[in-house]
Amino acid sequence: MPRALITGITGQDGSYLAELLLAKGYEVHGLIRRSSTFNTSRIDHLYQDPHDPTARLFLHYGDLSDGARLITLLTKIDPDEVYNLAAQSHVRVSFDEPEHTGDTTGIGSIRLLEAVRVAGVKCRYYQASSSEMFGATPPPQNEDTPFYPRSPYGAAKVYSYWVTRNYREAYGLFAVNGILFNHESPRRGETFVTRKVTRAVARIKAGLEHDLYMGNLDAVRDWGYAPEYVEGMWRMLQADEPTDYVLATGGNFTVRDFVAASFEHAGLDWEKYVRFDERYLRPTEVDALVGDASKAEEKLGWTPRVHTPELARIMVDADLEALEHEGRPWIDRPNLPDWKIPVA
């Protein structure tokens, strides 16, 4: 039975990746931060009592700020694959907490890589890199595009990218960077722009809110569906040789396009509800991120099926359904499609 360790397992990508690996027969170990409240809602449906002899999901307290703990866990777990998904991952927040972002998103990666090296674990290592590393470099962006980050988050990810390559070249570690463009789902955090929009659409449709405050509507992004992207992560670690890959749909949509598609799906006119608030602007904006994933298609056989318009519909439907489960019926509810699209 292959064994995997996922940092950031309680996040959007971590939860989908845990599902995928469990479905493929893995024993999955996840790193979670100690908190006075439970923060495992995205993976609660996967949990089994560890006393159950059939259990294959195990959670461990730890943090990327604690290198000694990482060495201890890696020695104990001895994973075949390590997926480093943990980070302070909110771009706008990285301007407010630049030091924390650098410590977790940047230095945390080299702590984990060094822990792998010191523990002597013979594993394959995945580093979650980001399209934010490209920043101001014009699209389309691929594996050879120069980096020009425009946020503390993007700069920290550039550091993690290069130390991952360095450990691959210096120590022969099977280490890869997955440079993922924006990928969303109903599990996306509520402060991220796509989920902020679709959650507001559902609440406005239900009469619980009236206004949605937004920042820059002209930013261009390439949005895909998170479950498909975690399958791409897994494929990177199954390849014969370690190298870096871009995952993207190649779509070219503004934030305004996503807002309009989301409101339209619920039968609403977005211009009646969306308001501008400069507090949501970044000190330095990233104008356009559009990825070229032809390398991943050629070498991994990875191609996205869900594109931005369908993604908006998936997320709106899920948020409408979530409101119903809270006891707030939505009038004239349509037939909801199955938004849990299976991953091949």
C-alpha cells in the first residue's frame, strides 16, 4: 500500500487530494495545525477512527515552522510521496502579513525539504507552486516564462520553487514543482474572490444580502476546477523523471466575467448588486494570468474538462444547495446538476 503525507490537508486542494489518494488505495497522512477549534470540515467525511483496523487516513499535529517536528514525523511515517500544499495562500492578505507569509509559504518549504533529506526518506516530493510567480510577465505563461512576482505571496512561492529545484539538482531528490493557475471549487475559502462571489449570489438570491463589494474587476485569470488539478499533482509524481509543470485551462476571463456568469446563472443582474470598495485592491496588481499547459498534456496526459463558465455554475449551485441545508429555502430552485465531477 503506497503511503503519502499531505501538508495543508485541511485546505481545498488537500481535501480533494486526500480523496483521490484514498480512492487509489493509498494510506494517507495529513499535517494539521493545533487549534482550540476543529478546522477539519473539508475532510470530516473521510475520517475513520484510527482504532479501526481498516483506517487509512491519519492526522498529525505539526507546522511548517517546526523543522524538528517535521523530521520526527517523516521518520515515523516514512512516506512514498510528500505533497507540500501548506501555505499562507491568500494573496491580498500577504501584503498585510508579509513576514508570516515568507516564513510559511517560503521558508516552510525548505524546512520540509531539509527534513526529507535529514530523515533519509526515499520519497517523491511535490511542491505547490503558483501562477502568482509570473506576476507582471505577459501571458500566456508556461514553464519557461520568467518570474516577476507582484506580492509577498508570489515572491515566497518563487523562493519555494527554486529551493525545490535546488534540492532536486543537489541531492538527487525526486522533487517537482506544480505551477498551478487559479483552481476553484465549492470548497474554496469564503474570502477568495470566486467563492466570495458565488456565496454572495446565493445569499442575494435568498434575500439574505443585497450588496457584494469588490475590488479590481478587470484582472484576467485562468480558472479551473480543483479536483482535476489535484489529479495532475498525482500524475507529476508518477512520471519517470522529475520536472516542473504548468496546470491551466488556457482560459482568458476577467473577474467581471466570472461575476456576470455567476449572477446570470441565478437569474440576477450583477450590476444591481455589485459595489466597488478600494480596500480590496492590492498595492501592486497582477493584470493577467493565462496558462499554457501543453507540456502537462503531452507528458502526463492531463487535460482540464471544466472551464470558467461551467465552474461558476458549479460553485453557485453548491452555494445555493448549502443555503437550503441551513434551513433557508431558495424559491424557484432549479434542478441542481451533480457538481462532484469524478476524476479519472
